[in-house]
Amino acid sequence: MFMMAEFWVTIAFLVFAGGALYFKVPAMLTNALDQRADRIRKELDEARSLREEAQKILADYRQKQAEAEKEAEAIIAQARREAEAMREETSRSLEVSLERRTRLAEEKIALAQAQAVSDVHAAAVDAALATAEKLLVDKVAGATGKQLVDQGIADLKARFN
């Protein structure tokens, strides 16, 4: 029996197991494993809290992004309304300006036409007076003729002007 290998293996195992129990190796292993489990549990809790915080930050970011998009849409809509109002105002202003210029041009044309008619009328009156004066001077001689011509010219000027 002392010569059998299994006997010595058994003895060595018992000595090893006894030494391990004497030096409280199982308790140390259990302690080390418990400490490691606690450390892993703490790391998991910390990771969970970090994940929750990251989700909150992501939700805040998404909310801010949605608000920024709404604000950008509102700004764009406001700019479009202002541009449309400005276009309409410019169109109205241009229309009023064109109407005013057209009216001024028509007034200038009417004034020029009236001036031309007046000039033609005055030229006709002057020609008629000159002709009448010449005829009267030729037909009527002397002081009476001259007085009649002067009175006729004054009457004609009063009537035509």
C-alpha cells in the first residue's frame, strides 16, 4: 500500500487540502470572489446610471433639436411672409409711381397742346389784325381812318385775348 501511487496521491491531496484549510484559502477565495462580485455590481450600477444619464441627455438634445427645427421653420415662414409683403408693397408702389408718371405725362401733353392751340390762335389773331389793319389803312385814309383802325385793333385784341 505504501508503494502504490494512488496512496501517495491521496496523501498529497489530503496534505494540500489540510494546508489550504489551515491557511483559510477557501475563505480568502470566497472573499476575493465576493469583492470582485461587489466591484462588478458597482460597475454595472455605475454603467446603468451613466446609461440613464446619456438617455436623458439624448432626450434633451432631441427635444432641443425639435425646438430648433420648429424655430427655424417659424423664421423661414416669417421671412417668406415679409418677402411677400415687401413684394406686394413694391408692386403697389411701382403701380402708383407709374400712374403718377402717366398722369404727369398726360398733363404735360395737355398743357403743350393747349399752349400750341393758344400759339396758333395768337398767330391767327395777329395775322388777321395785320390784314385788317392793312385793308383799313388802304380803304380809309386820314385821321378818321387811323382812329377807326386803332379802335378796331383794340376791340379785336380785347375779344381774342
